[in-house]
Amino acid sequence: MSNTILEAGVVTGDNYKILLEACKDGGYALPAVNVVGTDSINAVMEAAAKNKSDIIIQLSNGGGQFYAGAGMPDSFEAKVLGTVSAAQHVHLLAKHYGICVVLHTDHANKELIPWVEALITHSERHFECTGVPLYSSHMLDLSADDIDFNLSESARLLKRMAPLGMSLEIELGVTGGEEDGVGSDDDIGADNPLLYTQPEDCLRAYEELSPIGHFTLAASFGNVHGVYKPGNVKLRPEILKASQELVQKTHNTGVNPLDLVFHGGSGSDKAKIEESLLYGVFKMNIDTDTQFAFAKAVGEYVENNSKAFKHQIDPDDGTPYKKLYDPRKFLRAGELSVVARLDEACRDLGSTGKSLALKKSEELAA
């Protein structure tokens, strides 16, 4: 897979699976970054291009709603259309950044199934016009429900998605903490058994979903959303190893047959991140750290130019402050801080310099 070349832009279908396999074969993973607007999307693509790394851009339902505008009166319509609009933005620009982008939606629990279904409808329309879906994949997070419902609903939606070349991400076990209204901080704790997925459940998911289409699995191994004090979180990547080995042994597959996702990557121990890569993790979610990076830089900019955020003209000497309170100034500071944080994420996950798309541009240049 190391010599595989893909066209820059949004990857779907077989190209998505080629990219995923390149990650697993190469022992690296892609940062999966939650975005809420053009500023965060552009920062993510900039970071990917800078690091010559492919990337995963994902939206939660709240991110989609914010993208449409907080003032849009119909909240459900905003969640759908904002998520569609963000995808159109990425489809238009990603190829010009020269990297491969996986477009994905994050955590959709039982109440948000209609949101996912509406997005699939938009992908069906997009497929009719372009031959590709709008999104590479969607997540259906029914980990709070019983496994029978989880897998039956996952199968139902995957049957719609597979003909479009779309993948479905599911979750087994509970990722602790809260992510945009899904989950709760109450379940955090190293002694909570719900935070650790059972390998037998992973095997069942493989047996029920893989005959239908491509799926990826967020198997919980103690990971949580957010950053918490030491001792609250105990990552056990060996659970991933056991799950892979059970599927491999039962079905006589190759090594690491499951395509695994690491949720709650912000603040995680780097040694545990490295270990998880050995067990078929191709994707790590990062949201809390990039949010903080953006906010910290904007806060510092405002603090360093405090007069400009109180007066258009300096009350003492008449200096105009227009160039300082121009939104492009402080928003750009936030973007650059996100880029710097993603530099670190690409290094931690080993994706730096591994873009399949950039190999193509380099070959053409030669």
C-alpha cells in the first residue's frame, strides 16, 4: 500500500478503504478533528497540507447546526443543512490543499438517527449527480442501547449506505464523558466496566455487519471525551488486541481484521496512543484540545490588544484600532494555534509525510 496514489480531495468508497489500509499497514493513524465553521475546517486542511498528512474532518450535530447559523429557526433543518453545507465547502477546497480528506459525522445517538437518515438522503442525491456520496462515512452511536438494537439499526442504515460507497462507524461500549450533548461526565472512572468493550461483542459486530458493507468500530478501552485529572482515566489498549485476535482466530483472517477508531484522544497518554496503533487503530478523534488551542490563542490576542476591543479609537492619543479588531486578525490567530496542535497530533499518530495524495503530486513534479 505504501506506493498507492490517490487523487487529492474527499475520498469515498474504495479510495477510503485504500487510505484506511495504508494507515494500518504503515502503523499510523489519521487525526479526526471536529469542526464548527470555515475557520476550523480551513485550519485542519492547512495543518494536513503542512504536515503532508491525510486527515479526517468530522461534524457533530451541534457543529452542523452552528455551521448553518445559530439564528436559523428550525434546529433540525439547521443540523442537516449546516452539515451538508460544510461538506460542500470541503469538497470544493480539499483538492486544492493537495491532501486526501475523509468526511465524517460524529456521535449520533438514538435521538439523532433521523439526522443521519436525512444526511444519507443528501448523499443519495449527490451520488446521482456526481457518482460519489457527500460524506465518506457516518457514525451511529447506539452504545447506550442494548447490543441487539445497536447492531440491527446499524445494519439497517448500512444497507442504505453501502451502495453509495459509504462506511458506517459504530460504537460498542461507552466512551466516557460528554460530546456535544451525547453522553455524560457521570460515567467517567477507571472502575466503570461500561468503558471497556468485550471482544465477543466486537466479533458479533464483525459477523453481522461485514457481509453488508464496510464498517469501522469505536471499541471502548477506557477512553473518554475531554481532559480530566490523572487517575480518572485508565486506558487498556490490550482490549483492542484481544478483540482483533478473536476475530482473526474465529474467521481465519489476516492480522487486525477490524478497522478501529480511538475516541477521546485529547489528553491521552502518548505511550497508550502508540500502543493502540499496533492493534489496527487508523483514526483518533481530537476535539477538546483543538477547541482549547483556538480559544487560548484568541484570548491571548484579545488580552494583548485589549484597548482595541474597547475602543475604535484610542481615547488618549486618537490611534485608530481598526486593523487590530478586524475579525480576520484574531480568527487567524486561532487557526494558527489549531495548526500547531495538529502538528503535534500528526507526529503522535505517525501520519506526518504519509499523504497518499502528495505522493501523486510529487511524482508528477518529478
